[in-house]
Amino acid sequence: MANVVLLGAQWGDEGKGKIVDYLMEGMDAVVRYQGGNNAGHTVEIGDERYVLHLVPSGILRPGKVCVIGNGVVINPLTLCEELDGIAKRGIDIQDRFFISDRAHMVFPYHIALDSGLEAAGRPGEKIGTTKRGIGPAYADKASRRNLRMGDLNRTDFAQVFADRTAEKNLLLAAIGAPPVQADEAIAELARAAETLRPFITDTVSLLHGMLRDGKSLLFEGAQGAMLDIDFGTYPFVTSSNTTAGGACTGSGVPPRHIDRTLGIIKAYTTRVGEGAFPTELKDDIGKHLAARGNEFGSTTGRPRRCGWFDAVVARYSAMINGFDGLAVTKLDVLDELETLKIAVAYELNGRRINALPGTIADLSACRPIYEEWPGWQTSTEGATTFSDLPENARRYLARLAELTGAPIEIMSVGPRRASTFLVSA
């Protein structure tokens, strides 16, 4: 069985949790390789709805191994809450859930700094962060000032944490934010450590052992390619590598063990937070997409900005990730529209461009060049094969694949597990 990297091809929220759950039926293990609890993955199974933030979506498949890799930043307190919620719903994680001892932690002072810095930002400079402390935690990782999950076993952990908290309180004071109380946080972290300690291990050796045994691994990304710290719409991005390369650095599995890369795209485009969004619709159609698609962040509840499908973004994403195939989600959201549009290029300063600009200033100045396609105005929600879809829907999808440069392999026409199918089936 092939080892697969699965990631969002747009700005996130493409339905990765649902596709991970679908693919896990034929895989042995899933590895979350970056991000933190600023991302939420939603899966609907029958009448049950699960929202996961740190635990890989594959946990919903009995017997499947789930790994949080070294590239993830973990808030120990929220992870404990998530595990408690999973246990209460009767999901057994013993002997199949593992946390990298090299994964960095998110602490209360990271959250305080995230919120304080966002509040202090000047108009036009606010990132639209989830205020979960993710950016400051990755910043401390890069500056070699953070603590990792394995450090919960340090005998001097409390003292080191208190020292770091004192440092951060100076920064918080400088931006007019209240200090973090180290004693209270240490007590909470001590309780979390007792819960998490049995799951913390050397996941690099674990994963390589699975590879030697011929097991198949699915690498699960958070957010989307356009939020990658290097290749996304900087500075309105997240703080980690959301693209396919992050699967290797965030897990310790080298590129030669990656067999396929699968990108997930919505049949339209959305994004949360600030930043340029060339195809954004602020009219009644945009409102219709938001309402029909239930476009609210599963982590924050924030409304997502909605727009037409942006093939410039999808093509760029396919180029930097090397997509072997695509999974298309939320086609059903377009069912009622008479006419659809696809952005095939941009106009920038009076000239047509086909590639994504490298600066946010240029991207903000871009205007989409659209193709129009007829809608199908009939429900697709009962489809179980590609041939079940209306002809105009199949033509629209074929054009998305052509413009993106990768074939469509998986379709989703509703939120439930049963609404997903292979295109070849």
C-alpha cells in the first residue's frame, strides 16, 4: 500500500478531516505533521459529528494508529480536553495513539502574546490569527527558546517554565497585556503531563518500524497550501510548512518513502482571516455559498470568506506540492446556482498573468479573469459515482482538473462519510 500525503490545496477548510477518515479505511496509520489546535477537522458519521483539533481524524477508525508528529505544536491542556472528549464518546485510543517527544508545546504565555500582539497591531497589519498561541510557539521553536513534549519529564521543568514565563511577562507588559501566573499554569501542566506521558514516545523510530513492516502511512496536513509560511500569501499565513514538504520535516520520514500526494480542493474557494482573496464574493452569491456550505470555522466559529474557484491558486498549489490527484469537496453547495465562474488568470496593472504573484501587494491589486460555466440546478447529494452527477457538473469538474493539472480521484457531495466516493468507481 502506498504512503500518501494529503493536504488542502487552497486556504484551508477544504474538508481534510472527512477525506482522511475516508482514506483511512485502507491505511494502517495517519500522521499529523504540522500546525496546532488552530485547525479543526470535522467528520460526520451517521448522526454523529466529530470535531478534532490535534488528534488525527483517523482516530475514528477502530484499530488505526494515529501519530502527532514532531512538526506539530501542542497545547497540552487542550489536548487533554480533546482526549477526554474522545473517551467519553467510547473511542479507545490505547496502544494506537502516539505523540512525538520532539513536538513543541504551546503555553499560556504564547496564547497571551498571540492575543496581545494581534490587538496591538496596526490596521492592515492584523493577520486574523486564531489567538491559540501557535505563531508565538513556532517563533520560540525557531529562536530555540521553547520546550518540547519530552521535556515534561525534566526534573527542572517547573523552574524552566517559571523562568520563561517571567521573560514573556516582560513582553506582555510592553504591549500593555496582563501577565501570566506561572504557579497556576505549572499546576495545570503537571496534571496534563500525567495524562499525556503514556503516549509520548520516539515517533521517528515508531514510524520507521512501521515502514519496515510494510505498513501504509497517511500524512495529514492542517490548514492549506496558501497558508504555508514560505509559499503562502505571506504575511497572512500560518507559522509552519503546510505544503507536502512539511510531511517529511514534520514526521522524520524521508521523501523516498512518500509515494503519492493528494490535494483537496473545494468546488469553490474560501478563506478565514485577513489577506488578499481575488475571487471573494461580497454579494448575495457569496452569502449563498456561506449559508449553503455552512462556512464557519470549526475551531473559532468565524465566518469564512467565500468566492469563485480560483484556478490560479489551485495550479500554483499543484505545482509546489506535486499533486498526483485531487479530492473535490462541497460540489453540492453549487447545486442551486444558474451560472458558475472560474478564475483562470489575473489582471495586474493592465496585463494578464497566469501565475500567483510573490508579494501581497501585487496579489491585492490582482483582478480575476473569469470563464463562465452553466450550472446544473439539481441536487448532487445522492450521487455515489461520477456518472451519477449531472452532465454540467461533470463538465465543470473536468475543467477544474484541467486548469489545476491533476486528475480528480475522490468526490464529496455532502458532509457525511457516506457522501464520498472514488471517481473511478
